[in-house]
Amino acid sequence: MFSKSTWIRLPRSVVVGHGVLDRAVEVVDELYLDGRPLIVTSPTPEELAADRLVDDFEAAGFEPAVAIVEEASFSAVEDVLEAADEIDAGYLIGLGGGKPIDIAKMAADELNCGFVSVPTAASHDGIVSGRGSVPEGDTRHSVAAHPPLAVIADTELIANAPWRLTTAGCADIISNYTAVKDWQLAHRLKNVEYSEYAGALAQMTAEMLVERSDSIKRGLEESAWVVVKALVSSGVAMSIAGSSRPASGAEHLISHQLDRIAPGEALHGHQVGIASVVTEYLHSGEGGEWKQVKQALASIDAPTTASQLGIDDEQFIEAMTTAHEIRDRYTILGDGIEEDAAIEAATTTGVL
């Protein structure tokens, strides 16, 4: 008897475009969320957009409160939980980049209340995914949480964010190329459950961004539109899969190791972008698609070498040869690759 079942959680509303921050009250109203909103943000987004958001909610008769997140940590989640308890918050709004959105997402999951994502930068697909990322010591934890009920992405704000954040978001999407290949490999060799739909969506999203990489330009609001739509698609693919598999393979494991070996040196998206160049080489050899991946990164001014990340050759090779130890997730790295093989891949592709 067929007994398979799944539960896919997706945002109810995704509002993207020029000036849509001003529609936040309307979006929340359609979600039928009750109680006081707690806006979770960090210092820079607070200066850029929090006052607008607070004024709009106050004008609509709400009493919003603001919690400032200085760093991504489990203690920050606890601080937000305390702030929410103090005002008896009905729902949380994450305003900013990855840090406040991830913290608000995890706190809302703990409170079992609604969560709305309002990104001010398109730096990674956490703006819509059901996972939060928090560093602790020399490791980074990926924590499951409910995806946002709504995403409000104002392309005017995002286009004015630091360009390196946008290129990091693009690189994060481009890395789906190798994430999907790793997932398919794990399905064939380890019988890991694979979703054709989720895999195809993640791969199509990466291909779309690679094909349109020449049109991703600094300060161009239409570029912000393209990147946000791609990040949303990637997040939806993860929700359909019920895991981060469509967007996280060996390239993410290497990035997590770089976070441990050289903390704070580079943005997550830039790290996974470069790591996807070498993992694509490991998948397909010298004649594979690693050149297209690297060219796409270069065309959007994203880093294409370890030195551009601020990471030396030895650190990058160490990350490649030890990344398989991070978690029980089968990838092209298998049970580890030899140092000589890692050096060959990184030098042939020009990453070193």
C-alpha cells in the first residue's frame, strides 16, 4: 500500500518590486496576524528602513516594537525571545540581511508565531528558506525553522545595498549547479531521496542567473529584481524538498570549513561560489561546466580566487580536504579527497 506523505511549507505571499516596503501593513493584514509586531533588525537596516516600517504600522493602529540584533548567535535568539515576551508579540518581522532575518526566523519558530521576511539586501537564499544559520565557536549551525509567511522585497532598497552583498546572493544561487549534482550523486550511490521537481527548480534557477549574469549590474534596480526572484525560487525548492539539498552540497561544506579556518574573511555567498567552481571540476573534469560557472561569477564582479576572498592557498586546500567531516551528507567529496587531488582541482580551475 502506498503510504508516502509530505508537508510543504511555502510563503503565502511574495511581494517584490519598487517601493513595496510601503505595502507591509497590507501584506500583514492579508495574513490575518494578530497582536503587536516585533521588528527584528540590525543597526544599518534600522537606519535605512525601520523608521518607515514603524511609522506605517503606527498609522495603521498597531504598536510595533524594535529589537536590534548586533550579531548572529543563539544568545541573540534568546534576546529576541525575551523582547517578544515583554511586549506579548503576536508575530515577528525580520528586517535586514541574513543576520536579523535568520534570528527572527528561529525565534518565531520557537514561539510558534508568524514571521515576515523583509530583506534589505539579496545576499543569500535565507530570505525565504526554512533554515537559519548561526555560528558558534569554530562551527556554523544550520537550524530548521518554518519559512516566512510572507516575503516583502523592496528592490529600491536592495539595489542600493552594498554591491558585494548582491554579488554574494548571485554566487549563492549559481552554486546550486553543484548542489543539485551532489544530491543526484547521493541518490544514485546512497539511495538518498531525491525530488525531481525541487532539483529541476534549483538547477533552472542557477542556469537562469548564469545566462543573465551579463545583465546583473551595480545600482540597477532590475538586477535586484532578477536576483531576488532567483533567491525566492531557490528557497521554494528547499521547501519542496524538505531539506537544504537543492541548494547545499559540497560547495557549502567547503564554505562552512572556511568559516572555521578563516572566520570573518569572506561572505558566505562568495565562498560557496568559488567552492562550486572546484566541485564542478571534481564532478565533470577539465571539460565540464566549471568555466561557465567561473565566468558567470567574474561577470558580476564576484570573487573567483581564494586570494580575492582573503584566504591563502593552504587554508583553502585544508577546507577542501576536511569539509566531508562536517556533516553526514554525501557529496562528490565522498569520505574525503587527497591533498594532491584538491590542489589539482584548485590550480587547474585557477582558484589558487
